[in-house]
Amino acid sequence: METINLTTVQTVVRPRPQQSHKGTFGRVLVVAGNQQYGGAAILSTSAAVYGGAGLVTVATDPINHPALHARLPEAMVVDYQSDLSALIQQQDVIVIGPGLGTDDLAKSVLQRVFAAVLPTQTVVVDGAAITLIAAKQAQVPKAQLIWTPHQMEWQRLSGIVIADQTPETNAKAAATIPGIVVVKSHRTQIFGQTAVENPGGSAAMATGGSGDTLTGIIAAFVGQFGYHDQVVQAAVYTHSAIADELAQSQYVALPSQVIAALPKFLKTLSQA
Ligand SMILES: NC(=O)C1=CN([C@@H]2O[C@H](COP(=O)(O)OP(=O)(O)OC[C@H]3O[C@@H](n4cnc5c(N)ncnc54)[C@H](OP(=O)(O)O)[C@@H]3O)[C@@H](O)[C@H]2O)[C@@H](O)CC1
Ligand SMILES: Nc1ncnc2c1ncn2[C@@H]1O[C@H](COP(=O)(O)OP(=O)(O)O)[C@@H](O)[C@H]1O
Ligand SMILES: [Mg+2]
């Protein structure tokens, strides 16, 4: 399997056009975070903001609202139980699943969001959203999809047990799933029109919230650079490349630190 190369990533992340405004760089809605997993919503939303998305809104449980406002004043915050259909229509990219849970409330949020998304929008399907779809609790929406399962979520979605997940079996299963599939692991594989492996990442990333962070980076990249294989590849590469830099001097690469490093890392990439 080919690996993602730096040239591809540098081609994706270009200097920002001067004649622009916030709407130029993508509207992202993150639907995430139940009462227990507010951190997942904070990480995904922060990654979208620090990854350069122009306008970011998070729909989450009201218990998470004060923390979000305090930590991330750039983001708008709404109750995920309110009617989101008008808000959804305004978005370029929707992230759904980080820390959503799999109870009846999560199911109803997921189903209502999927019912409102448009075929021209990109939906990043992560975490609990994947688990619920695999359990046939929600139908796959007609949209530009990006799936981000970890190995157990991929087992649930594809039916391939972790021990049997190889580039070949993964590619075959991914071909039956609409959109781009990011099978996360020690060496993440990305299946779209092309199949590639991410050369970066380490055990320093094995900490809760790493995947939640990736969803926000992917959303920011698609919002700015469009829905393409190479854009998703660039997001996956950037996530692990920042963690690899941190891991040179740190035992653990905390997701919050990866997020904080995004603006500088992207500047360097864009100048290459
Ligand atoms: N701060 C927050 O708010 C945070 C919120 N979070 C949110 O929590 C929700 C639940 O997320 P989840 O991933 O922990 O749960 P689930 O899908 O049941 O998978 C776990 C099971 O799968 C197994 N497993 C095997 N291989 C694996 C692999 N490669 N990667 C991972 N797991 C693997 C694993 O086996 P074990 O660990 O026992 O070896 C275990 O049996 C989700 O919505 C997420 O967004 C988290 O992000 C943390 C920070
Ligand atoms: N040992 C490892 N080596 C490289 N990358 C890893 C390792 N462990 C985890 N990761 C990366 O961290 C992320 C974990 O995603 P996920 O399990 O969904 O996290 P969470 O749901 O806790 O946010 C993925 O991007 C994965 O590739
Ligand atoms: Mg996850």
C-alpha cells in the first residue's frame, strides 16, 4: 500500500487567499458530546477552529455549554435536542458522533441530523454514530461521507474481526461503503478512489480524545479545501505529524496540545 506523501499534503494546504472572509473557509457543525463526554465535543470543535474552519458551531448537551463558551469563544453553541434543521442547511461540513453515546437520546439526535443533511454536504461519521449505524439504529444518509472508525468500530461496521483486518480485507469492505473510509490504527489506512497508509503516528497518540480531535481537523480541511481523498489524507497526516513532533520530547501527545499546535503547523505547511 502506498503511503501518504508530504508533497500531497503541501499541495492541499496552500496560503489563504487575501480576498476572503470567514465564509470562504467553510461552515462546520459538530454534533457531539452527551452529559458524560463533553470533552469529545470540546476537542472536535476546537480542532475544527484551530484547523482553520471559518465558522464553527457545536450542537451538544446543555451541560457542556458553559465549558465550551469558556474554553472556545470562537465557536457558537446550541442544544443538540433543539430543531437543528435550519442550522444544518447552512453548513458545508457536519461532524457527528464524538462522545454522542448510544442511548435513545443519541439515536434520536443522529436520526434527526441525518434526515436534514443535503447530498452536497460532507458528513464526518465517527464514534457512536458508526456504532449506531452498524447496529442498524440509523440509516446511512445521502451525502459526501467520511467514516473514521477505530478498529473495534470498524469491526462493528464491516464485520471483519480486528485480527483479520488487513489492507486487502479492509479495501474490499470499504469498497461497499459509500464515501471515504479512514480505518484508524497504529498505521491508519484511508480508502477512497485511492488506498493509502499514513506513515506517521505513535503510541504517544494512544490517549482518549485523539480520534475526536481528528474529526475536527478533517472537517476544517474539507471546509477549506473541499471533499477529496487528498484532503482527508492531508488531515490524517497533519494530525499524526504534530503528535510525532510532540512525542520527540513528550511521553504522551495530548489531544489539546495537538490542537494548539495546528495554526503554526499549517502555516509552515502552506509556505513549503
Ligand atoms: N473526553 C471525552 O469526552 C472522551 C470521549 N470519548 C468518546 O467515548 C465514546 C466511546 O469511545 P470508545 O472508543 O472508548 O468506545 P467503543 O467504541 O466501545 O470502543 C472501545 C472498545 O473497543 C476495543 N478496541 C479494540 N481495538 C480498539 C482500538 N484500536 N481503539 C479503541 N478501542 C479498541 C476496546 O478494547 P480494550 O480497550 O478493552 O482493549 C473496547 O472494548 C466515543 O463516542 C468517544 O468519542 C473517547 O473519545 C474518550 C475521550
Ligand atoms: N499506537 C498508536 N500509534 C499510532 N496512532 C495511534 C495509536 N493509538 C492511537 N492512535 C491514533 O489515535 C486516534 C485514536 O482514535 P479513537 O480511538 O477514535 O480515539 P478517541 O475516540 O478516544 O478520541 C486515531 O487517529 C489513531 O490512529
Ligand atoms: Mg473515537
